[in-house]
Amino acid sequence: MNLGIMQQQSGDLIGAIETYRKSIDLKPDFSGTYFNLGTALEGSGDLSQAIANYQSAIQLQEPPQVPNFSSCLPCKSDQCQESLAPVLQS
């Protein structure tokens, strides 16, 4: 996952997305990777997939915890925030 973060920070969103997906294949129960994949997908403009990964990240946490989306890249779009509202309220 560190490689994905480095790729994303350097602007290589396609590489980061691929790396995060490979990481999820290896460890599908780690919420942080879904969150990071969501940020990369949102940055690339794929809001529907970003939202799906944010939802997975939230649901994998025990107990589910809501990340502070206002302090980081994810969920800057209204569509993203509206789509996550039902998950965040559950």
C-alpha cells in the first residue's frame, strides 16, 4: 500500500489505483486500502467507484467509524457526500 500512496502523491493515479487493487486482492479485509483507493478514484473523476470504496472502508471497520472526510481529499464533491450519507448514518 505504501507504493500506492507514493504513486498517488506523485500524481500517478492510474498506477496508484492498480497498486491499491492488487493490495485489496492480497488483503481484502483492510479498510485503509479501500479508503486510499477511493481517494485515487475520486481524484481521477470516477465518483461512483470512489463512493463504493469509501463505503467498503467504512463497513470493514469494527465498529464502523466515519473518517473525517472534511480534512482530506475524499468527498469534496456534493455527489460523493450525498451518496455516503446513508452509510454514515447507519
